[in-house]
Amino acid sequence: MKNKKKLIIVLLVFLLALGATIFSYINKDHRNISDEKTDISTTSKEFFSSFTTNQQEFNSLYLDKAIVLKGIVTSIEDNSIVLDEKVIVTFKENAISGIKTNTEITVKGRYVGYDDLLEQLKIDQATNTNK
Amino acid sequence: MKLKSFILICIFGIGISFSQGKYIEKKGVLVFEASEEAFEPIKAKNESVTVILNSSNGEIASLALVKEFRFKNALMEEHFNENYIESDTHPKAIFKGKIIGFDLAQLSEKEKEFKISGNLSLHGKEKSIEFPILVKKVDNQLSINGNFTVTPQDFDISIPKIVRNKIAKQVNVSLKFNLKSK
């Protein structure tokens, strides 16, 4: 009798733990790029020129990875900036404040691909690492 | 001599009118939804879609980077990228087409319906699509709204049996573009 009770309790705890694990797996948080290990740290000019050298290899190396880029801000629009006219960097909400054109900046974000129409590389979920 | 200069002026004139005929959007919004009732909504939004319109002939091109589609659920976003759309090998979705009967001079602040027709390519496959859009012009901006449906099979995206009844057969895509004259 006692053993049966124990077994039920153990089983219940096990099921609860399993449920909690599944729940947290299904509802896991989005990536936080700013906290991730940086895969490459370079200048925006160099980043773009290594893209033009070998697009395929470049994409297989850096697509979806956390990138740190240094460059001159050539334009600002909404929540995006352009570095050296070659890389569009879109910031996380409210992270763009205080950035001025023609100044040097270092940002960290995720490389998402090349935009053929604008002929620019794109970085999203960026944060300003100058601060 | 006079004729020559006339032709030259004409050529210059055409050149100028062409260079003025470009409208660009860099922050277009695309939303797709494939939700089934009673199951968790399957919906993603891309707010960095590029669109270029040639207003002299209505030719339009649009590009969305697949990884910029954001889901509310992180796991769903991961599965979408890794198992379904395979964004590492197919990072972009491109539409190239034409707004039929497009005439900039006819546009006003009142919405006007046009038909848009062209090819959508993603996941390494191309499909021709045609759907109605609403266009209006306010100051120097063109706003384009519309929606269309596609199916995963159109682009060779296979849905595993286990989740088949949780994902709608038809994927509804809506677009909202605001193009500025360049």
C-alpha cells in the first residue's frame, strides 16, 4: 500500500517535470543577438568586399550569425542606418537613439542576407556597442 | 541641323523622364498567415521588404529576406527557417512583375484598384501569380495594399503528416508598401 503511494507520487513528479520541460521547449525565448558570442568582428567595408569575393562561401559562413561591424554612418532612416553605403543595419526597438550621420559606429547584429535590389547587405536585431 | 538638335532634346527628355520614374520602399510590410482554427496561430511578419517601382511602365520588383520574417513563437520561427523554407540555402523571396494598366497621372488620394501580375520565387521554385491591389498617391508617396494566397506545394515545401492539420492548406499573404519617389 505504502509502496503504491510512493510510486504514484514519483510518477506524478516525473510527469510534471516532463510537462514543464516540454512547455519551456515550446515556449522558449527568441535569440538575444547582443548576448551571443560574436562570430566575426570587422569593418563594414571589409565585410562587403569579402561578400563580393565569394558570395556562396560568405553566406555559408555568416548567415544567421552574430556579427560586429565598424563603419561610418552614411544615412539614417526610421530604425535603420547604412554603414559606408554598403550595409543596412536595422536596430532593435528604441536602440537607434543618439546615432548621427558621418560618425563612426560599432554595431552588433545578425546577418540576414544580401538585398539584390538595393545592392546592400542586411543586418537585423542590432545594438549599438559604442556605448 | 535643327532636326539633329531636336532629336538630341528628345533623347535628353526621355532620359530625364525615366530617371524621375522610380519609386522605392525599404521598409515594406509582408505578413503571411497559415493558421487553422483551434490551433496556435501560424503568422509571421517582415517589416524590411524592399520594393522598386518604375512608374513609367508599372514594372515592379520586390525582395524579402526570409530570415527577417519574425514569429511570435521562437521555436516556430526556428522550424520555419530550418525545416520548411530552408532559409540557409534559400535566403530570399523575390517577386518580379507588372502593375497592369498602371498610369501615375491617374492616381489620386482615393484608392484605385489595379491587377498585378508576375512571378514569385522562393525556396528555389518560381510561380506566376496575379492578384488585385489598391493604389493611392498622397503627395510624393504611393501606397500599395493587397493580398494573395499561395500553397506550400507551389514551392515544393512539404509539411510533415504530424503537423498537417495544424497548418492551413492555403497561406494568406498580405502586403503594405509605402513607396517614395526617388
